[in-house]
Amino acid sequence: MPVKFGPAGLGGVKEAVSNLEKYHKLGLRACEIAFTYGVYIKKKEDALKIGQTAKKLGIKLSIHAPYWINLNSDDREKIEKSKERILKCCEVGTWLDVYRVVFHCGYYGKDRQKAYDNIKNRILELQKEIKLKKYTPKLAPEMMGKVNVFGGVDEIYKLTEETGCEFCIDFAHILARYKDYKFRETLEKFRKYKEFHIHFSGIEYGELGEKNHRETKKEEWKKLISELSLFDKTGSKNIVIINESPLPVEDSVNGLNIYNSALNPKGHQMWVTFSTIKLNFYVITIKFIKYFGIGESMETSSHMKELNKRNKQMDAKKFLVSFVMLVSVLFLAGMASAQELAENVRIEVNGIQVSDAVGFVNPAIIVGDSLLVRVEFDATVNAQDIVVRAELDGNKKSVREQTNSFDIEDGNRYVKTLAVIVPFDLKDKLSDVMELSVRISGDGLRDDLGPFTLRVQRGSYNLEVLSVNTPQTISAGELFPVDVVLRNIGYNDLSNLFVTAKIPALNIERTSYFGDLVAIQCDEDAEPADNYGVDIDRKCIEGEDDTASGRLFLQVPYNVKPGTYTLEVKVESEDTALSQTVQIAVGNSFSEGYFFVSGNQLLIINPTNELAVYRFVPQSTSDLSVRLSENLVSVPAGASKTIMVEADSKVSGTQTYSVSVFTADGKLVDTLEFTESFDGTKVTSPIAVLTIILAIIFIVLLVVLIVVVGKKPSKEEYSESYY
């Protein structure tokens, strides 16, 4: 069963090649490039270099398309944008030589059958474009983990059969969707196919399906590998397994090791080693026996026997000394392989020493807080590529962080600090025990320290931002989404949650209401003693959820300077508040101005920081007359302005005319084209019609006035009144 393991994620363009080399050294032979927030590999030469490196190293590449895809949208524009994103992945994927483009199909909407038909038709349309443009990757719709999202096992299988596309089996999503891995059922359904692209990781889920991915446990890996082994006994399938956990590289290596162990059991290796030891011991024993003449003929004189006896006693002493020395050397050699690389190690947690501490006081640790682990040590060797790792292990979840690689020199003292986020999975407990382990390793050497027992407690009002997702790159003038997922990790409910997303440097901000969140664990019968003295007095309501998600939209100004900006997300409730920041890259291609044609309207946008003056020159002919409401237009910095374009034609039919745009100094900026249908008579704009009507009314009133003034009055008009 040929299986390739690899992570979801390659890193940025600059580190892509070096990351591939690292993956190769770790034994990984697959990688899925995450374009989930936008296609960030833009230059063909970069893509070719990355693809060539992967091919050289034997690493099979795939792509995960952006999340912003819905092939079943009611908005045609959104469908076209979705198709554009997939096709862009296929274009870049061709440069990279990837074999699959994985994507999420979309949402069901009101009608599931209609959703399937729409998605099927869109895939067929995409495949025509792919064939026409000679793109090489195959489309692979993914099985999804939320029950309200298109992507059940049967649906993906039916799409594969009816469109000829490939597929992505995500067993973590299947578990979240069906509450069962459905290993055998799913694999058997796709048995006739040779290529299997699989996603796998740990996952947390509820009644509505997937909540978030987590680290992959060894037991989960063993289940998957066992089922794949039973499924593909002949080794005829080509299987790629992409890990999507928060630690995709490390988890992929763990999966690979478990897979290799299944192929080469350690028990067999131990038996070979033990057999070698037995053989060597047998040889030494035989030589020892022969050396001392055990079993030799006793037909010698008593004198010779005595002489031989003394000689052999002296030789025995020498031999025993030599034997002991030999064993000692072998022992020391064995110890050298486990040589320590550090001494005088001091470990602090939140400023409190936990290693070799007398009267140790447990530091106050709250879930969601950043646990600062400070490690000091003296190097005892010269070594390269050393890392310091801190792991916090609990009953529900483990988290770990490690430093970048560094070199050490014998006798020097080193200090490293790691920030480990305390996991929130205390579930029904307000306090729990976790173990902290520290490892210093590299260059074939390793020191393990701990575990140190720590007490972790849940906050009364505590909130976690599970994720803040935005496109990786944004263009000037673009309206972009900010997806936020929240979770209540305290033991009290949170009311009236508001989320604010803003980029202070650009002076843009948007606030949205996210509602209420219940506590993680709802137990009406819990006694204060069960919750460490805290009395949780509340009622459980069916359907309540401890997580909430929402989307805010921000629009980047047109006059923005290209660069990296800080997006701040602030969450506030009646009882708590927290903030989180992410970095986004903003580009601006509108250096001179942006001109947008809509019908007979022309929108001018000045993205610069200075006043812009543009001159518009219409291209008229003898049969076509073109007029503008303004020919010379001034647009303030960062502002916009609209002008009207009017055209008259003596010839019927559809005609195209243009308007040239010049800067104040005469530089041609753009040429805009207009298309309009004419009936051969003079076409008058609404403004012109209104002007004509007003002119007619004015003339009529003028005539009436002249008539009235020129009329002679009758006598009766000047007679006295009754008064």
C-alpha cells in the first residue's frame, strides 16, 4: 500500500523551497499548498521553482482552493467569482505541477436537489475551461463536516461519477458529519478508483457537525492505517494523506512513523538485535572456554599441571581485567549515544521556578492565558540544530510549542522562552491538573525534563477567539470579509457580545452583534462541591451553543498605500473583553486613477493623496455625436465623482464609441468604451428632455404674458364695485 504523508501548508513563497527540503528530511512525500485565504503564489517563476523542487524531492503537491467559494449561490456574480478562484488555482497549479485542486462546493440553500444540480453544472463548466486552457490539475470536491454544507459522502461520489472529477475524502469531516468514521463504507464506495486523496486530523464536533480541528491522536492514526491496510491488501492504490491539524507537520510525521511501524514491527527489530547479542555472547563464551582449556585432555604430569595452573591463574586475572575493561568501554559507548547536552537546567513558569525548587508555589494558570516557560541551561557539547520544546499535557488536550533551531557551544549558557497557550478543554471541571514537560534535543542528542505538575483553572467569565480569517492579500477599494469564531470558555454565560473589526491606520471600522454564549458545560444538577466550591445556578436550554461565528465586511480605501496593516478584532460583552490582531497585505494598482463605466455614467476615483484633474475627450463622428456633462473634472484626494455621457446617432443599430481620459498635463491615462443601441432618430437624454420641456413652458408663458399685457381693458373692467 504506497502511502504518502504530508502537511496542509507550505509557508510563504520565500521559505517554500526550504520547507520542502525539511519535509523531505522528515520522510514526508506530500504537501497541500493552502490557498485558503487567497492565491499567494503569483509569479510564474516562483511557482516553477517550487514545483521543480517538489518533483526533485519526490513530494506530491496539491492545492486547497480559497474558502470563499459557493457554486450554489443565488448571486450569479458570486458564482463567477467562485469559478475564477478555482481556475486561478488550476493555472498556478499547472505551474506548480500539482495533481489535485481541492475545494468546498458551497451551501445547500433551500433545495438540496437544486444545490446538487447547480454544483454539478458549475463543475462541468469549470472542466470545459480547464480543458480549453490546458490546465493540468484535476478538480477534487471535498467531503464537508457541517450538516448544512454540501459535501456528504454520497454527494461527492455522485459528482465524481457524473462529472468525471476526482474527490477528496476527509475522514475527520465524515466523523463530525455522521458521528462515525465510516472507513470501510466510504473506501468501498470509491474502490474502483486508483488515486485516493485523503484529509485526516483530530476534530471537535457537535450536533451540527464540525467545530474545529485538533491534534491527531496515535489511536486515530492507527485506526486509519489499519482500515487502509485492510482495504488495499494488494498495494494497488496510490494514497495521499494530508494532515490538517493545528500541528500538521508534526502530526504527519507521527502518522508516517505509525505507518512504518506497521510495516516493520519493532518487535521484529528487537528480536534481531537480541539474536545478535546472543550470537556475540556465544562466541565470547566459546573463546573463553577454549582459552582456559576447559575440556582439554588431563594426561599431563602433575608438575606440568601445577605450572599450567599458575600460568592460567595469572592469565585469567589479565583476561578478566581486559574483559571488564571491554565491557566498560561498550557500556560507556552505549551511554555516549544517550549523552546529555545540557546541565544546570533551570525552568520557570510565569516567573516561578519549577525545576529543583524547594517549597514550590504553583503559579496561577488560567485557561486561555499564555503560559511563559523560561528554560536556562549550560551546553555540555558542541551541537547544531538544537530546539527547546515545551509541552502541556492534560486529560482532554495537549499543546506544545518549540523554538527555532539554533547551535550550541560547550560551556556557554543559553536562555529560551516559549509561550504556550493553555488549552480550554477542562469541560465539566473548573480546575484540573496538567503536566508540563520540557525537551532539549537535536544533533542526535536529547534531554527530557519533567513532567512538572501544574494546576489549571477555568475563568468565571472567559472568552476565546477560536479564529480570525481574512484573505491574505487585499486590493485597494476591495470589500473583504472578516470571519470570526468565538467560544465561551468560562463557567458563566456571556451576554450581548459585540465584535469590532478595524484597521486603525486606514481609519476603517465595523461592529457586529454576535448574541449570547452559554457556558461550556451546562449541568443543572451540579453541586458546589463538584465545581470546587462554585455554585453554578442556571437552567440548561435545548439547542444552546458555546460557540458563535459571524462575518464582518471592511472596505479598503482606494487611495491606500501598499503595505502590511494590522487588523484588530475586539470582542466585548457585559462581563469581559479581549482583542486579537492579524496582519494583512494590501496592494494598490490604481496609481493614476480608476474609471468605471456603468451605462451612460462614468465614475472617476482618485486614489492618490492629492487633487487630481482629468480632461475627457469624446470620439464623435459625422453620424454620432457624443457629449459629456463635464469635460474637465477635478476630483479631491481619495474621493470620487460621476459624470454623464450622452450620445446621438443618425444611424440605427448598436454602436461603440470611446472617451479618452487625459491628465492635466496631457498624459493619456485610459480610453473608455461605451456601447449603445440607436433607432436612427435623435436620442435625447432625460436631462435634455427636461431642458426642452422647460423651454417650451417658458415660451408658452411668455406668449400668454404678451397677450395679456397687449389686450385693451373693457369698460366693465373699470366700473365701480358694489362697495
